[in-house]
Amino acid sequence: MLYPQFNLFRQSNDLSGFWDFCFDREQVGETQGWPSGFSHGRPIAVPASWNDQFEDGRDYLGPAWYQIRFDLPWNWQDKRIFVRFGSVNYLATVWLNGTQIGGHEGGHLPFEFDITALVQPQANCLVVRVDGELAFDRVPPGNVTGDTVDFFPSHGGNTPQAQFDFFPFCGIQRPVLLYATPLQALQDITVVTDLVGSEGKLRVRAQKYDQTEASARFSLRGYGQDISVETQFNGDSAEALISVPEAALWSPAAPNLYELSVELLQNGAVQDVYSLPVGIRTVVVDGERLLLNGQPIYLTGFGRHEDFPVVGRGLLPPVIVKDYALMNWIGANSFRTSHYPYSEEMLALADRLGFLVIAETPAVGLYFREDGLERRLELCSQYVRELITRDKNHPSVIMWSVANEPHSKPPHAKPFFRQLYDEAHALDSTRPVTLVSTVGLAEESFEFCDVLCLNRYNGWYVQSGDIPKGLQVLSEDLDAIHEKYGSKPLILAEFGADAVSGMHAQPPEMFSEEYQAEIIARTIEVLRQKSYVVGEHVWNMCDFKTCQGVGRVGALNHKGVFTRDRRPKLAAHRLREIWGAK
Ligand code: BDP
């Protein structure tokens, strides 16, 4: 799936701004004709979550309606025209000029519609109904009843009733783009890179919308190279191999990016062009090591969230820039997109700035009770497909994570994840696939995962208040998992402690900044003694908003080493000493 681009052949118009908005608590929108436009809306900012924009909307999860009117630019005749949503949480139904053009389930991946036949030069009305309600057969799930699932911050219930530990922000959370391509246009591009000695090998494939005769010209430029290969389309796809002598490789230390430009040609005339940055690099699991370009890598960094005051989970580019600056300052080289795919804008900067990314699907809080299971599997597999389709060309993405902390005890968990693992590998044979587990020894899917990712809170949720005891248990636990699942790399994907900013204690006590700094530093000492550990991701980079519950003071998870407004706690300074400034 190509991100909209602006060039001689393509244009894109960002519909960000103030839209009309209303809640639909009585669910009357459709019967009252809102799909054709409504007149009682109040202004809302797009993109952003709605929850913190209105006092009466904080815990309201939908349905709600959005509307915007637009004209087309004067020169969009004879174009193929699309409307593309970066993400809408959770269920979206979309109408253009009163006609339903489609829908999408899942809150963190893009979807688009070809609106060429319906769109008018002027006075178009785009309406979106958004339903973010939590349900047992949605992924991630919520409002789960019965005793099968025990989610700890919910002792006594949490509000809203999410089956995961972050606020279920709702709405149009990433940009809505209107874009135009030529009628003969490229639909997708896939780039896979490899290395033979110092020579970079690129396997590139272009797809177009139709089967008409055409050829593709692939041109790679940068670092003194300007290489072009032309090849015929076979049906709707064209493939080529490009060799790059003395390739300038992509890595965190030197995030070198070539520019690949793909031209669609008919009778020698260029019909369409799409350019994308390409990083030449390999990622390989070799026994208990993880290799980038043939060299062992060790991940330092965080599990994170897309979360900021007022915008909620809405895309806010200055925060992205700030967060990379802070990760750079602290010496992080990587992060996991816990617990859902992050914005395309975030990943584009990871490519440019040289960060390694474990890209995760929204499969968090999964449980395996029979009711709704088939639907949850369908959704998870849709997410794997959509995530890989979207992010396959990012050199920064080094691994796919198909779930976080599933409640994997029932016997159907293993075949469930085997299917997701196989699907991920079928779509992308070049990246390792993992699953982030909390049960460790009992996680049978570890048998086939390429890398083992583990979350552990020794000295916090268990062995609370006793760091030495917690770390002794952790050390034995890691060795046992390593022994059981053979020689595979292991990443401690979450560890840490809540610290309420400004709370201090000597000797360190739980919830103080000192305790958090201590547990993080001492855990890292344990990890560094284990040859099979290839990464340490502290939970979390920043404090983040959660549902209300007795375990979450101020409806925040305080495990950030930065506050929610990005100020360092003691642990951030300690980490900076350990990880070293770049
Ligand atoms: C882990 C979850 C994460 C939570 C964290 C915590 O993966 O989403 O926020 O615990 O409790 O189990 O802070």
C-alpha cells in the first residue's frame, strides 16, 4: 500500500482541520439521514482522539459521526481519486454524498476507497460513523464478562472496561488524505534487500491497477550510484533485480537511504512515478544472536505508546520529533510499537534517523474462550496482512510481533499463533516473527517464534519491594526459558516500575523515582550477563493515559522514564549513563 505522494503525476490534499462532529448516544444517525449530511455538529479537530476534546466525551466510546465538505482541485479531471484514512478507532463506516462507500474494522491501520465514480467537482460531503465500543469479539477486546480473564488493574473493575492497559482513545486519529493518481497508475511497490559481500541486491516488484501492456523503469540513486533497469509488466506486476556495488548500508549508526523511483511507461511515455527511500540491510537470526548486516545487534530502548495530552492517540508531528530527540539523548536505538501499529509518519522518521523497530499488531489482551474466537482469529490475521502490506518497505522495521501478552493457556492458543506466524512469514520471509509473552515457560508458541520476547515485572508486580529477590527469580526464570526453547535470541520487552514524578525515597521505595531507577539499572546488569539476551526495552518511555482503576493513580500508568509531557525522571538520567549518549 503506497503512502500518497505529491509529484508531477500525483497529488494529495490533506483534509486535516476542523470537521463537524456529534455523538449518537441513541444510535439514531442512520434512521435520521445523517449519512447524507447533518447540520447539528460541533467542531472537532481531525486528526485527534475525541475523548479529551470534550468534557462529555472522555469515557464515551461511540458511536459518533464526523462530516466534512470539500471541493476538488481544478486539475483533477481524468484522474483516479481516492480517500485514505490513516487510522480510525475502531469501526468506521464511510459515506460520500449520501452513498456508503465502505467500512473498516481495526483502529490502527490505513484503509482507502476509490471514489472516482462518485466524487463531484464541488460540494462533496464526506461522512464517517465511528464506533469505538469495546467488545469481547473485537481486537483488542473489552467489556469481557465471566471469570476467564483476570486483568489486574481491574480489581473492582476499570472504566472503560478495556482488556488492556491503555486508554481506548476513539476517533479519526491519523490524517485523512484525498489523493489523485493518473488513470494508468502504480498500485504497490515491494522492495527486498540482501547482501552478497559488499554488493547490495534489491528485488523490486511493482504492481499496477490493470493488465494493460506497459513497462516499469526502476531507478536507484544515491551514494554515487545511478542505476536504471527497465522491464515489461507481466499482467499487473513487473519485477527486477538491482545490484549495487559497494552498497552504503542502512544501520542505526549510518541510516543511509537510497532513492528508488519507479516509472510506469506506455509506448515509451511516462504515465506515473512513485519514489521511495530504500535502506539496504539484512536482518538474520543466527542461533542466539540477532544480526543486522551480518553483525550482532543489541537493542536498547522502550516499549511505548502513541499518547499525549488533549490529542490522545492523534498524530502530532512535533511530539514524534521530540520523542526521537529524547530517544537519541538517552541512547536508545530501538522501540516496539506496543501495542498496535504506529503512524506511517513515525516509521518514516525511524528510517531516516536510524531506529530499529519491532512492529506489533493490535492483538493485545487476547484470550481464548471459544465464543468469538473465530472472529478474533480472522481479525488478527487481517491485522498481520494489513501491517505487513503497509510497513514491508521500511528498513527500520526488523521484526513483526503478532501479539502482546496473550492469555495463552488454553490449547487453541498455539494453533491460533501458528497460523499468524505462518501468515507473517508467507507475506515476508525476510524478517523474524515474534510474540511478546508474559507466561514465558508456558508459552508454547515460543517453540516456533524466531525470537523470544518476554515481559517481566520482578521486584514490582511480583517480589514487590524486594529488588534483589526479584532479580534472582528473573535470572533463573530467563535461564529456564532459554533452556526450554533452545538456542534463540531473547529480548526483555518490558520491565520497570511505576514512579510518580517528584516522589522520592531513600532507601528507595516503590513508586519513588529512586526505586524505578534502581530496578531498571539492576535488571540491566542481570541481562548483560546472559549471552542469549539481545535486547532490553524498558516499559515505558513516557507515562501514559489508562482507564480508571485502583492500580492507576490519576488514570495514568507511571512507568514512563519521562512524564507524559516528556520531562525526564531520575531513571532517564540513569539510563542515559548506562546506554551512553550516541
Ligand atoms: C504489561 C503490559 C502493558 C502494561 C504493563 C504494566 O504488556 O501493556 O502497561 O504490563 O502493567 O503486562 O505497566
